Amino acid sequence: MNERELLAFVAVAEHGRMDLAAKALGYSQPAVSYQIKCLEMTLGAKLFVRTSSGVTLSRTGALMLPSAQAVLTLMRGIKATTGDLALVA
């Protein structure tokens, strides 16, 4: 699990669609889908329920979202404190 995967997860959760999350992050849609797939494989759980109109959080995804947001907030704080924007890649 890495920062990009968590960023993709939170963005998809917030936007409800992979393409909109990708646009918000400045990534391609396949890159976001890949990040989500890698995260799901690492965790051994599906984080989203896919539909024809987008995605919704699975039960596991809904439980994980606050923790992912907290981790990203901590990472931003560490980067701000150290002034190193490449601290976590």
C-alpha cells in the first residue's frame, strides 16, 4: 500500500467515478483503476462496488475511508514539516 493508491482510493470514493477521480488527480483513468486494483489485492478485499454509472464504497471501503484520509493528512503534515515534497512516493 502506498500514497498513490490511497490518493486514488480517496478520490474515487469522493467522486464516485474512476474517470472523474483521474481527472482530479491528473492521472489517466487506467492508472487510477490500476492503483485501486493493487490496493484491493494488497488488502484482499473489494473496496468498491462497480455499476454502470460509477462506483460506490463496499462495506470494507466505507470502513477504510476515514483511516485512508487520516494517513494522507499525516503524510501531508510530515511533508510540510520536513519541506520534502518527495518524502513519500
